[in-house]
Amino acid sequence: MTSAKSVLNPEQRQVALSHLASEKFDVLVIGGGVTGAGVALDAASRGLKVALVEAGDLASGTSSRSSKLIHGGLRYLEQYDFKLVREALQERELMVTTQAPHLVKPVSFLYPLHEKVKERTYVGAGLALYDALRGFQRALPNHRHLSQKRIHEVAPSLRVDLINGGIQYYDAQVDDARHTMMIARTAAQYGAQIATHASVESLIRKNKRVIGARVLDKFSGETIEVSASVTIMAGGVWSDQMHEKFGVIPGYQVRMSKGTHIVVPKSAIRSKSGIILKTAVSVLFIIPWADKWIVGTTDTEFTGDRNQPLATREDVDYILEQANKVLTPKLKPSDVLGVYAGLRPLVSRNANSSTTKLSREHIVDHPETGFVSVAGGKYTTYRVMAEDAVDHAAPDLLRLVQKSGTKELPILGAVGYHALINRASIIAEEMGISREQVIRLLDRYGSEISALAELIAADPSLAKPLADGMPYLRAEIHYAASAEGAMSVGDVISRRTRLAFEMADHGVGVAAEIAKIIGPILGWSASAKKKSIAEYEAQVVIEKESVQSYHEEIAKDSVASA
Ligand SMILES: Cc1cc2nc3c(=O)[nH]c(=O)nc-3n(C[C@H](O)[C@H](O)[C@H](O)COP(=O)(O)OP(=O)(O)OC[C@H]3O[C@@H](n4cnc5c(N)ncnc54)[C@H](O)[C@@H]3O)c2cc1C
């Protein structure tokens, strides 16, 4: 049974905004990416009165555009950043076991070796250290060495003439946008008031102290004054912009590094495991994603519009070129179903340092009484960042603040997950859907599956797929708007589901059907429905244009292979 408090939808947003306008909060959080959602959860679960405002949709910034790995980061070992690796690995173990076993799943990677002795010794030692650094809580298997014969059995797509062995190790993966939304919903369950499409325009100061912020409700156009003992900004790549706008003199800067991923069908790469490839400047991941692979990423300095990080033809070419160094058959441009790009928020004090060498460690800044900001880090370390930020804010709260309890705190849907998996066949019968569907739903909703079951019981047509051959059920689309805070067709296509990069048409073909399901929940008129569809279509056009020449290449490629 869903906790009513965890539900995010238009009515809840209205209620949240009226609380924001009329009450005093301990903590106002700016930003609904994974860091801000984590701060809201950390503070609310310490018993503080919390509000969170997000300028767009939850996770609409970097937190929906990552490689979706919960990992220590093998590449940081090479930079001797053991503290960061250990911290991240310990977080990984906690997420897989306690916090989010329904969403964070182990995934294996092959590290192919080109050379028999020296490379195996070097990489083997690194992976032994990687396994050791996670401490004694060990949820994932240890690494293991594979012979040349074995690696080609596991990954027939790796070139036999180049790869003569490998090492298999484990990390974890997550649907980042869903995970962030679930953290925000958990914060709401603990009492946080959450309003999306509400952006902070300025800070309110009194007697040299920040006492809140002016928040623009992007739907009504009204500005409300929110009063809070401490405002915590978790603005990712928007941090510099906000510092300037708010008149804050910060102790750090955030540089933006763009990372692009491509998505290809499972059939394009024959492997039973993910693959990690070392490149000249970084690493390239080939990551399993249901019946697809996500391949990336790039790492390039970015100075453009942070609201619109677009992939380019060069980005896609780079990824194909790197992957094709070891793959046979090679990936073709026509294999590419989807492309997405995101911006890493890299904290820096030295404007001249090279993007690739910058540490992913985070910074907590406390430049004014009543104002704290947190940025940098990695998706994996969001909880540690949140805990640090709230600890730094505690002295300004002028009240007793409990220690953070989020290490052992299950996020929404986690409790009872394993028991529900054991009962999958029974639930399938009860819901009138297949066991495979139940398991897929449990891995996206955990115990919140009961809310989907209720929707289906009330309207059995919601048990049907959104479109033929598509795994997503109509109930999931309904639930996205009625409980998960989706406010537009784009929110559903891009972040509640991942149709935007999973479908060759980026989900445009199902946009109208989605609008039909969510329209009544969001109180849309016929023209509001059309507008939301048109907005999403326009976004797709912009993204396609950015890789335009690339699409021309795809067309040529398809003609040639016809
Ligand atoms: C290509 C790529 C791959 C990555 N892969 C991984 C990975 O595999 N594993 C990993 O651990 N990390 C990874 N990362 C890093 C990770 O994704 C980020 O560190 C993390 O998502 C940052 O989250 P955030 O909440 O700090 O920022 P964001 O998610 O960007 O959130 C900031 C939010 O602030 C909001 N905002 C801005 N201005 C305002 C305002 N005025 N009022 C209210 N809200 C505002 C924005 O809308 C935004 O939603 C990757 C990053 C990239 C780019």
C-alpha cells in the first residue's frame, strides 16, 4: 500500500506550494537531482522540516543522463584516489543490499587483456584492490581471471586476434532518473514538501543571514517567499549561475564536462557481460540495458547551454571508433537507436586543470550564515554528499540535529522486495500478467507494485502494454502522473520510462497515447494535451538536428546494406 505522503502529483504540488508560502522550514533544498533529493531525505529523516524546489522535473538535469553505474570507478584507482573509490564502493554495497535492492542491480564487466603477463598482473592487482576497498560488507562477487578461450565464450564479439584473456569483475547499475524520483518520494514520505517546476530566483537575507528564498511557480507565474533557517543548494552544473544570480561569493567553481552515450540493440554485440575498454584518455563502457546496450562515454569540455546538452556527430563517431577497436562485427551507424548527453558537474578551484584529471570528489561550501551548497561527487556518492551538506548546515539550525540515518534507510519500495520476488508467480496470477512482467515491475517499483495492482484491479485495461511489443504497461504511465510527479509527456517518455533513448523514434509514436492516459490525471484540456505532445516532438527535433549529419549517414548505411 503506497504511503499517501509519498505520492507526487498536481494536487500534492499545490498543497506543497501553499505550505511553502505559509510555513517556516528548517531546510529549503534547491535542486531535485540525486544530490538535492538525497539532501531532502537526509534532513527529513533526521526529523527536520524540509522543502525541496526543482526548476524542472525531478532528475531533469545530470541525474537522468549518467552511465547509470553505481561504482567505485576503476579509473580513479589509476589516479590513486583510494578514498573516493573506497567511499563509493561502500555506498554501492549499501545500495545493493539495504537502501535500494529493487533498483540497484549487480552487473558484471569484462576487462579484456591484450597482453598475457604484464597487463594481467597490473589489472589483476588493481581489481584485487578494488574488491578489497569495499570493506567487509560484500554483496557482489569477487573478480575472476578468464582464459582466452573463456573470454571468447562469454563475449564472442571481442576480436580473437587482439584479446587473449580477460578479467571479470562486478559493479552495479541503476535507472538513475527513477532512482532519484524514488529518493524524492521517500523524502516526501518523511514529510518533505516537494514542488517541481518551481525555481529559486533570489535569496532572502536579513541581518547578514540568508533566511529563505523567492521561488517562481513556473505554472502560475507567481512568486512566493519561502522562509527557512538554512537553504541548501544542490544545483549541479547550475551552481555557478545560481551563485552569480544570488550574489553569493562561492568557495569553488563548477566546470561542465559533456558525456555522450549511444544505445544499440542487444543483437549488435554478442556478450553475456558488460565490457570496459581502456581508451587513451579514459574508459569506455558497454553496459547491458534490458534488450539493449548503452555504450559510452565521451569527456569533453562544455560551455554551451546547460539546459540543452546535445550530442554531436563527433561524439557518436568517437564512441563507435573506440568500441570498434575490439568488436567484431563492428558497430554500424545504423545500429544506433538512441543517443543522450549529460553534463558532469566537476568542482574546481583551478580554472586551468584538465577536465579528465579533475577529481569527482564533492565540495560543501558554507559562504554565508543560512546558506550551504554542495556539488561535484558522483551519482554513487549522493548519500555521503547529502549527509555532509546537512552536517554543515546543522549549526545554522539553532536546534538539536540528529545524526544522519540514511546509511541503513531503505528507500521507497525496498522493504519486502526479496519476499515479493519469491512470490512473483502468485502476484502474476493475482494481477493477471506474466511472471516476467511482475519481476520487471518489482525491479522498477519494488513493493510499490501494490499500487500498480490496485490501478489494474480498478481498470483491467491498464494491464495492457502501452503499445504492442512494448514492456511498459499502461498502468505504469498512469502511475507516472498520478504518483511519480510526471507533469508532461516528455517527463514520462524521458524519465519515468526511458523510451526517449530506448526507441528508434524516441517515443514519438506513443506520445499521443501517453497524453491520452495522463491527460485526465493532470487535468488537461484537448489543447493542453496537444501542447505537451508538441513540446516533446520539438525537443526530439532539436536533438536530432544536433546529430543531423549523423542521421544522413545512417540513411546511407541502410541503403548500402539493403
Ligand atoms: C555522461 C555522464 C555519466 C555519468 N556516469 C556516472 C556513473 O555511471 N556513476 C556515477 O556515480 N556518476 C556518474 N555521473 C555523475 C552523476 O551523474 C552526477 O554527479 C550527478 O547526477 C549530479 O547530480 P546533482 O543532483 O548534483 O545535479 P543535477 O542532477 O544536475 O541536479 C541539479 C538540479 O538543480 C536544478 N536547478 C537548477 N537551477 C535551479 C533553480 N534556480 N531552482 C531550483 N532548481 C534548480 C536543475 O534543474 C537540476 O535538476 C555521470 C555524469 C555524466 C554527465
